[in-house]
Amino acid sequence: MTDATRFSALFDAADLAAEKLGVWVETFRLADRVIRLESAGPDVLGALAPAFDHLPRANSDAAVDLIVQLFDTASSGVALPDLGLMQVAEDGLDSSAITPIISDGGESFVFHSYEQAVSHLDHSAGHAVFAVADADAIPPWDRACPLRAILTWWFASQGLLLAHGAAVGSEDGAVVMVGRGGSGKSTTSLACLAAGLGFLGDDYVLIDPEAALVWSAYGSAKLAPEHLDRYPNLLRPDAPRAGDPADAKSVGWPLRDQPMARVLSAPIKGFVVPRVVGGPICELSLQPASRALMALAPLTMFQTPGDQRLAFELASAVVRPVPSLELRLGDDMATAAAELSNFLGLCS
């Protein structure tokens, strides 16, 4: 089976699901591109579309740059085809017999073992499929930041990086916070939101290295219990779904609950690496650009299915032209927001 034939079967399955259930559509603009989600039935779209609700809608006659077809087996009855990359059993996909990633510049594919899902992109056609066993079982981290593989592949081919990081500021300028999980990115972004700064993202943002711009991709925040304890009135997190892991973070919607904080894009004024050190206050200081690169690149590359070399090149390009800073986090997170506001020139 050739790649073209193999992936045609996946598009055929998406079309069959759409014929059975009808098509639900959402069309929005991200980084001046028009993206249309076409869902077979409402279930998959209902799980994924809220993350894009903050983005501007596109006119019905606008030229579409990327189409993503969505379907699930549970509601449509349409099983994933045998792609020759994985073994499909009666009770689902056998993750022991999988070619998990293909990315050759023309066709990209990944199997998501936890979600029992596949993502595929035909680069030249600007046409993708995301198919999952059961829309009700899509985990909270995918509801918060959906379609990451497809958007990573598609934007990377245009020189844009879907980066693992948070961003806050204003339309005049923003900082991008990078670092491993637990380093304080979410805590700092929520402190800035509570202090009145604009919000572009909590976990992933889209970056244009050439223009040194950051774009808001998802309107979500992933909230640990300590975030809800610290800011009880800031956000109203979604109730967990029946199949969510017990230890999963809650999903909140900063740009729904704090709509005045919406910033869709901004010039990047600096990359900030938070570090929890304790003590009474938070302090910001310059650091070598290499530290920001090492905080940004490995996690972004690890979470980039496919061309990790390209992800590293994009990450390297974006950190060079702007300052790199360390934010030492103490107990008073209001001082973290004040430090970043001062750096961005947002305090009078």
C-alpha cells in the first residue's frame, strides 16, 4: 500500500462518518491564516472547539488555508481503516504494533496511544484528519490544547513554531515564559492575569521567529489545585469528565472569564525562564540567551512529532534577537507580575 492510498483510506473514513452524522463546522483565523474544522457530528468538535473560541471568526467566503476533518468511532460507527502502520483489533488499536510517526515533508502522521487517536496532514493539500476512538474520552490536556500535532506540522512548514510556553503582556509587547513543567509558568501567567496584564497563552503559543511575534493559539489554562486555591475567584474551571484521570489538571478559560485580557498577538520583548527559589519576593534579571534556548527547545522538540531538527532551528532563531531573563519566584507572586509589567513598560 502506497502512502497516497493508505492515507486516502483515512480521508474516506472521515467522509463516511460525515455522511452518516452530518457536518458541524467552525472556521477561525490564527496568525492571519484561515482554519476550518469539519466535524462528523457534534461530539469531537464540542470537545475541541472551545480552545479556539477566543480567536476571530472568518467570513463564510474567506479562502481556507487548512481544513481539518474530525470524527470518532463511538458516535459514527466508522472504524479507523487499516493504514498498514498499526494493528486494529476489535477492542481498539494495538499500540504494540505501530509505526508511530511519519513526517517526510509531504505527509505527516502520528498515532496517539493514550487517546487511541490518529493525526494526519497532507501538507500540499492543506488537508488534515484527526480521528479518535471516542470523543467522550478525549483527555483534558487535549481539550485544552487540541490538534497540537497537526498545527505543529502545518505551521512549521511556514516557518512558525508552536512552542511549549506561556505568554503575557499587551498588544505593544509580551514576554514568553519557557521551562519544564513545575517551573512556575502557569503560576506566573495566572498572577499576571490577576494583576490585569493581557493573556496570550498558558501552555502553548505560536511564534513567528522572523517577525519576533507571538500569537495566542489556545484560550485555555491548565489549573493545578494550588492555582485554584491561590486565585479562587479568577477562573471557573470545567467540571471533570467521567473518564478524566484523577490526577489531571483542571481546564480553565481565562479569555472567557476575563475577556478584557485577550491579546491575540504581540511583539516579543523577552524570553523569561521562571525558577522557584523561595523568599518573600520575585526578581527579574538578565541571563544568557542559551539558557532560554535550553528551556524552550528540548520540551518543544519532545512534544513535536516529526521534524525535531526544524523545531530546534525555529527555537534557535526566535531566542536570538530579544533579551533572555530569569524570573526568580518567591512567595509574593504579585511582585512577579510587577517585575514583568515594569520590564514591559506597563506600569506608570
